[in-house]
Amino acid sequence: MGSIAEWLESLGLSEYVRLFAENGIDLSVLRDLTDRDLKDLGVLLGHRRKMLRAIAQLGDSAIAISVAAAPVPRDDADRRQITVMFCDLVGSTALSARLDPEDLRKIIRAYHRLSADVITAAGGFVAQYMGDGVLAYFGYPRAHEDDAERAVRAGLTLVEAIGKRDAGTNPSLRVRIGIATGVVIVGDLTGEGEVQERGVVGETPNLAARLQTLAEAGTVVISASTQRLTAGLFDYRDMGLATVKGFDKAVRVWQVLGPSGIESRFEALHTPTLTPIVGRDEEIELLLGRWQRAKNCEGQVVLLLGEPGIGKSRLTAALEERLEFEPHVRVRYFCSRHYQDSAFYPFISQLERAAGLRRGDTAEQRLDKLEAVLAFAADDLGAAASLVATLLSISTEGRYPALNLTPQQYKDKTLSTIIAQITGLAMRQPLLISFEDVHWADPSSLEALDRLVDRIATLPVLVIVTFRPEFVPRWIGRSEVMLLTLNRLHPRQQAEMIERISLGKALPKEITDRIIEHTDGIPLFVEELTKSVLESGVLREQNGRYVLDRPLPPLAIPMTLHASLMARLDRLAPVRDVAQIGAAIGRRFSYELISAVASMPAERLDDALDHLVGAELLFRHGAPPDAEYTFKHALVQDAAYSSLLRDRRQQLHARIAMELEHHFSDLVEQQPEILAEHCAQAGLTEKAARLWRRAGHNTAERAAHREASALFEKALTAYAAMPSSAEILGEIIDTRWELNHSLYPLGELIRDRANLENAKHLAEGLGDEVRLSRVLSRLAFTLCSLGDLVGAVEAGERALALAERRGDSDAKAWASMMLARSRYGRGEYERAMVHARQALDLLHEGIGHGIGPHESYVKFTRVNGRIWLVLCLAELGRFDEAAVRGQEATDMARGMNEPEELIFARHGVGRMHLIQGNFDVAVEALEPALAMCKSAEFPIFIPRIASCLGAAYASLGRTDEALVLLKEAVRQAAASNLMFGQSLVLALFGRVWQLAGQRDEALTHAHDAIDLAQASGERGNEAYAWQLLGDLVWDGSATAAKIEEAHSHYRAALMIAHELGMRPVQAQCLNGLSRLQKMVGNEALAEQHAADATSLCRAMGIKTIAW
């Protein structure tokens, strides 16, 4: 047996060769391996047993054979984020001129050895020696959650260590270092024979090499990406923008000056202004309760357990915020992964901070400061100071006698001194101790913590110990100890956190939903992914909220999270390929599907899946072959997937698509978008486009319009990548037409107008009158919603003319419906009813001749045609006929079980009863309609329904509720740019302000309603606004000028109402004029106006109108 590789190969376990090499395992240490060692490496259970049996059978002679062969990494390349270090020995050319080649060789070899020792100790990988240069990777072949930090620390250590090396008769050696972080392709073999090495492709190595040339001797220079990942952990000098050879744009460069001195990683890696804590109220109250007990000398220990990023440190900080103005002392101990073998490290660093020790202090100054800290807690100050000084490596020569103690005695006295120091502090004021990241604690510090827990019961001390799940605390079960596990945030809490991070400016719902889906309730993930989206440039601010500036791309893993996610996968290197296959399938996948796609022996697949489940990367439901698997974190899935090269991804997706289509037809029928995604990634673009369109149609049928719009957009993106043809252009028009039906209910009006105008231009270019008529009808609808009533009528008339020329009943019905809506908006109620009746009559002419789904036309027209009749008839005061049509529409909508139709039907009926003065009945119709708008996500209807419901509430004396609804109506209309009927919303808002006794607000809204109605051409709504203004001008004031002004307003309203046939408004105005005439003493004219109003009401079949 000549090498570890040969030994593993002989066992049939060659897949572990790279893993053993990466961890420095050769034949010389083989006999020392334990089952725990192999498990920590990620070796499967069955393979561990095989290895241990083989190790037991090895003889000493076999073990003694040295390993000559180099480690053999995996043959496949990875796409991953790494940090690259380039180290250059300064002045090597001058050295070569002065030194004998053998002497120079020794210096270079020593430099290489020292570099390798420092880099390897920091978790890096020496990729290449290039004469006087060293190239190293951090994050490959194994990632760590802090690779950028490791690289910077290694760089600082190298600068210091090399600087202490002697170059013989010459000055000390010095190096300069460049470090950069970015995504690369790593692992490809370059070169041939003995010079083969693992290459890295990408700009990051080049940037690191260029940065090295910018560094002065004895310094470390880093890229902006590395600085962002390590900000707060180090002190820096901003070197500004530098022009770097090979890069088009100048790059920002930073020099690392040294560690920042901030002990808390949480504080170092977060901005001074912390993200407000969300969803932890119960936990904070529980901690406050323990604090109250601790203050009464009932010492408490809270063990705060949670996975990385769950918010342990943030919760501790929140408690401190709550105690800011309460007398207490806070002591913080921080464990570090870099000092797990340094005895008492958390206590040493805390004492250094408490004493204010500085690097430039003399030994005497340091001892003075130390005595000041220890003075109030030590019975024998000299002995305590001597012990602690020794612990802190401070010379006590000439100040304290030498300590003649055995190592064990020294340790015991040190432990006693630490506890005495804490006890002394607690005697002065209640003490809050945080002991963070105890999973990284050294054994001596754990022993000190043991003693503190033993002593705490009678002290005014609260100790909070934070740790990750891999640590098993030994203090559970004591009466003064409580275990508190932090759970993930609920989606509602995640949404609240996202809004706080965006400073109260709401993100589009699809983005919020995507962030929630990807972050799985882990606050750190929520924070970093939200910040990443805000910085991505896909959003712009509009009306106090964010809107999408372009289609939403897939969410990329934030750079700040990439390393920690890859670290989890790299710990399971032998089974990572199975994780990658699962990631390509999706967040959830079945055993049946992955076994078909993986093409590997069942035993190996089962072992790999068991290992991924055991490592808690996957959850399993059921048992194979019926098992279902789910990635615990969506971002872990993303990390596994992103590490695949493009060609490998395409191959996997093609295989998955084939298996889905051939063996999972039921799934494809129900969710064609799943197959579409895999087809798209496999390069089957045309197939993907049609599947996405079918998925969008199916989803829209379920009224899930936000999801449907996303699917249609995916289809359009796929079509855009295909060669143009008449067939493809026709399908694009049809897809955009269907997209319109989802964008409108969502209130995406600006986006919808652009969508339909695009479809119109395509249809005109094709000369396709069938599609053009249909698109023009929908464009009329959208233009009307945006307040362009003139453009809406023009588009509708053009659509109707095209339909009539072809004799297309479907298209004529559709165009007539759009014209009915547009004419209603203009106050042309009689003409609107002609169009509505024409649309209803066309339903009886036979089946449709268009290319769209005829039944959709029928369902839509049957309900909406009747409701436009209801709305027009109500404005004209023909309530009996309106009631009949309203009941028909409501019954039809209930039978169809279509939320949109039922919402619109109830809105029409509710508006009719509001005009009629039946406020209770109006509420009965409008309340469920508003609830459906919110539950079924139809925000476009909210302004009209909420305003009408608010007006009904106010008329019934519920003005507070009414004001809330009207404010919501205005806000929602602004968010969607809805202008259709907005002048009526403002008029109703003014009416509610009047009933609430807020005359000034009412006047403002009345004037705004008039301005908006005149600008948009909504003449019927203008009449309502003039009538409101007439009611308001004389309200509370009987001066002659005010009466005349009110008279003028009523006359303006009457003129419009008479022209349009709006009998309810005429009756309202006549009542108002009657009141004015009474005020000026003209009883005869007052009675005449009142009689005319009564006559109108009698003709309409209603009582005198209340307003």
C-alpha cells in the first residue's frame, strides 16, 4: 500500500480521497482515527465501519510507509464564491543578486513553508507557488462561514511573521498581500503531468494579484467585496478608487490596519443602527421576568439556543436596550472559533477591555490599570493581580513575588479569582452577564462557567448563555437554569421585518413573498436578502412605496451568506452531488424522481440521502420508495444549485424534464410550470414558453393573479429568446392578452397599458384583425381605468368597427362591454346602456367566432353587462329595473363561483342602494365584497367599494369607520394609478368629512373632486361634487354671499344632472335649493323646489333622499 488514495481505492471508497487530503490525513495518522473523527468528516455510517475494520487489520509496517502521492481532488469543477490571497515577497530580485543561489533557495523555501503553515492554519488552501509569490484560496476546497475574515487574518499574520524572519546579512524579509472575494469556477485541472494543478477561472484571482501590486511592503490590501464581508472586524484605510489593469472600471481599495478591537462579532458585522427586533416580544418579557428575580438575589441562568442567524445576539441586545435606564452592570464574554484552544480566552479579553489595556502601555501602566479593575473584588490584591497578570502575559518582575504554584494550583486559583471578580461586581449592582457563542468555548472557560453556575443561586446576577444546537449544555435541570429555544419567525413577522428594513416603504408583494419563501423565518437571512434586493436596482420608489422597475429576476444568494451556506455543503463533500441533484429538482422532491434522475446504485443514493437527513440539510417525510424530501433552507438549496456548472445544470434539467414528462404525467398536468422550469433550464425554450402560458392560464382560472402574471411573464421572456415568426408573434399577443386579465385585478395599470400597447403593435404589424380587435377592447378597459376616457372610447370604437366588419359576435360583445364602461365613466348613461344591452343581446347569436375562450366572454358579459346596466339605471333613478338586473347578476355570479364577478356584482348592487338611500342594505352588499377583494387579492376594486361602504357607514353614524375606509380607498387608488371613478371617491370622502363635522376637510375634497372630474371628463361625478360643495358652502353660515355661492354650486350640479338624466342628483339639488330659499324668506320658491324634488322621488319610487 503506497498511499492513502490506494488504500481507500482498495476498499472501494475512492470518493473520500479528496476529503482525506483536504484534512491532512495520511497513512501516518490512519491508526489514530476514531469513529467520531470519521463522522465529523462526513463519512457515511456504513463506510465508517468498513474503514475502521480495515484500520484494525493494518500492520505497523504498512502504517510506517510514507505517503508519496499528492492528494487527488475531485475531477469536477465547482462554481463558488471564494476569497483569493496573492502574497508577494518584496525585493526578491535584489536578494537574488546579492545571495548565493543555495542561500536564496533556503530563504524562499522557508518563506513558502511559513506561508503554507499560516494559510493552512487559517483554513486556507495553497494553490500555487510562483517563485516569490504564493496563491491561496479561502473557501475551496472546503468553505467556512468566515472565509474572508480568515484570509484577512492570515494576511496580517503573514506580514508580521515574515517581517520577523532574518534574510541573513540583509534587512528582514517583507511581503505585500492582495485579497479579493468573488464568484469563480474552481477545480479544473490545468497543466500536464507533475505540474497539474487546480485552476480558478474568474476575475477574482486577477484582482487579488493586481491589488498586491498596489500594496506597500508589509501591508495587506483588500477589495471592496472583502471589506464588505469583514467590515467591523478590522480597521481600514480607504485608499479610494484605483485604476487596475484589465478592469474597465476603477475599483475601490482598502488597506487593512489591524483587528478592530470589537469583541462582539454581532456588533462588528452589523451597522451601528440595528434592525428593529421583530417577533420576540414573548422572549423579551420572559428575560425581563428572570431579570426581576435576579435583582432579588435569586441568580438566574438562561440558556439561549438557536441555529446560526436566528437572532440570539440580537435578543440579548434588545434586553440591554430595555434595561438602558435601569441601574446595573453589564459584563460580556465572547468566545471565538479562532481561540478554542486558548485557555480562558473570553475572560482574558474581557479583563483587557475592562482595564482599558492598550498595545503601547508599559508593563507598569498595564499593572496599574489591572489593579484598578481588581481592587474592589480581591481580598489579596497582590495575589489576584499577580495571577491575572500572568494570565494576561504581563510581566510582574519587581512588583509582585513569584507565584510558586503547581499548574493545577495555578488553574484553581485563576478560577477562584475569576469568580471572585464577578461576585465583587455583583455586590455593587445587579449584574447582567452575556456569555456568547459558548459552542466555541475553550475547556477552561467552560470550567469557569461551571463554577459560576454553581455559585449563582444567591447572587443578583442574570447570565445569558448563547449557543448553537451542536453544543450540549450540562446545566439543564437546575432550578435556576432555563433553556430558551429561539424558533423561526412566522411569515407575518417576516413581512413586518422586511418593511422595517425598507424603512416603512412597502415592497411589491411578489418580492416580499419571494424573500419569505427563501429565508425560512431566519432573521439574518431575511435581513441580508432584503438588503440585497434593495441594493439590486430592480426597484424604484413611487408614492412612498417600492415598485418593480423591471421583471423580477431570480433572487441571488447575498455575498454575506454564501460562505456559510457552502460550508454546510462542504462538510458533506462525499454526498454533495446528491444534494446538487436534489437542488436541481427543486426545494421538494420525491425519492422516486431523484432515484430516476441520479443514475447511481440504490445503496449509495440511500446512504447519501440518509446522511443529508442526518445532517439536517433535508427533512424526510415517509420512507423510501414513497419518501418525500425537503431542503431545510431554501438558501441551502440555492447554494447547492449555484455550485453546479452551467453544462451540468443543463444536463440535469434535461433528464428531470424527460422523467417528469414520461413518468409523472399527473404532476405535469396539474402543475405545468414545474416542467416548464426544467425545460427552460435545459434549453428547450419553445416548449417551456407554451408550458408557462398554460400554467398561467390555469393559475388565473383559480384567481391567483399575482402568480399567474409571473408565469405569463416567464412565457414572454422565453418567447423573446426564440426566432421571430408569425406563429410565435401570434402566441406572444395571446399571452399578453391573458396577462392583461391578471394585471388589472392586481392594480398594475401602468404595466398593463405597456403590455397591451406592445400587443397592439404586434397585431398591427401582423395585420391580424382578430387579435387586434380583442387587444383594443382590453386597451380601452385599461385606458379607462387610467382616466383616459377619450382614448378608451377611441380604442373601443375601433375594436367594435373591426368586429362588425368581420361579423365576430364575441369581439363585438367584448368591445361593446368596454364602450359601456367608458361611456358610463363619461356620464353618458343612456349610450352606455345601449352598449351593455348590445353585448347581452350578442350572447344569443350563437357560438363565438374569435380565437379566445368563448365561455369566458359569456360569463364575463352576462354578469358585467347587467351590472353596468344597474349602475347606469341607478344614476338615472330607474331603481326598479336596476334591482331586477342586480339580482340577476348576483345570482349568476354566485353560480359561477368567480370571485371577480361576485365582487363586481355586489359593488353594483351596493352602489345602487347607496344612491337610493338604503344604507343598511348597501352595507350588506358592500361588506362581503370588500372582504373578498382582500382575501382573493383584487386590490383594483378596493377604492370604489371602500368609498361606497364608507359613505354608507357615515350615513348610519359610523363616521370613524368610514374615514378609515376612505383613506384606504385613496391610498389604494394612488398605489395602482387608478383614476377611473376617483373623482367620485373624493366626493364621497368629502361627504364623509362633512358628516364627521370636519367642514374644511370636506371642502378640500369637494374642490379636488371637481378638478379631477373636469380633467378626466367624468361629468356625472362632477355633478356629485358640485352638489356636495353647495351643501358645504352655506353649512353653518347664512350670509347672503354664502347663500348665493351655494345657489351657484347647486345650479352647476343641476345643469349637468339634467343634461345626463341624473334624477337622484336633481332631487338632491332641489332639496338644497329649497333650504336656501327658506333661509332668505322666499317660501313660495322653497315649496316649489321641494315639490319638484318630491315629484322626482315619487317617480323614482323612493322616499325623499337624505343627502
